[in-house]
Amino acid sequence: MAKTARTTGTAGTAEATGTAEATGTAGPAGAVDEIEVRDHISVPDADGKPVRGTRRFPMFTKDTARPEGGGRAAPREAPAPVRQWPILAVLSTVALGLLLTALDAFRAGTILIGAALLGGAVLRWAVRDVGMLAVRSRFTDMATYIFLGTAIVLLALMAQPRPLLEIPFLKDTLHFTVGDEAG
């Protein structure tokens, strides 16, 4: 089952299937007059000569695409901390929240941690190049930061003793799962 692929001049239309063998004759100015490709995974290179391609994934990744917005947040000449100011702002706010939590201000510290993640979502939306704050697509990063930040803030507001936020169905759920200790 061998079909022949023909190209004319530099316009080059090609169809190819078969086994891995190719022949061709070069015309004026290096243009290939006729190419016979006998391999269903052969592809022409820049010169029009068939090259054996593969359908397998490469064993080693040679190149990866940077996430949208994953460029530098400042010019190359700036020192590293200045180039990565968005992630440093979020991480330093989280560090301050952890410090407050360690110093026995649990609610304020955890609210600050959640607010840092929400601030990361705002930075990811508003700033074009956020450096290492960009992990995946803009939508995925924002959804993740918003979900985690909101969850942390809500849990901090519901923490005992004296919760600032009470959700009735959660109290009923806890009542049914723990049961009556007196009986």
C-alpha cells in the first residue's frame, strides 16, 4: 500500500502514506519536483525532504510553555526580588499571618492568610506579568486563589470560641455527628 506524494516548486501540496522510504529529484533553485513518501508518519522538513516523525511523546520534555502572565513583573536589569514582587507580596503577607497565629492571635492571623490568597487572585487578574505567581492559566489560578482564600477566611470567622460567623446548618450537622454525650 504505497501512495506517492508530489510537490511542485515551492507551493508544495503533499499526501503521504506507506512505509519509510523516500526519493526525490531537485530541480532549479533546489525545488523538489517529485517526492515519494512511503511512511504514514513521514513529514517534509524545511527543504522538502521527508523526515521520519513519530507519534510517541518524547522521553524528555524539551520545551514547556510558560503560563499566561508568567513573564517577569519587572525588567531583567532589576534585582530578583523586584522582578518577583507579586509572589513576594503574597508570601510576605502569609508569613505575617503565620507570625500572628504563632503569637496567639489565631483569628487575625488566619484571616490575614486568606486575605493574602484573595490578594493573589486580584494581582493575577489585574497585573499582566506576575512572575512566579502564575502557575497555570489565569482562570485556573484565580479560581484556586479565590476558593482557598474564601475557605480560609470563612473557617477563621467560624472558629471557636465566640465565632464571628454562625451558619445554622453546620451547627445541626455537628449536633448529629457528635451525638448526645450525656446519654
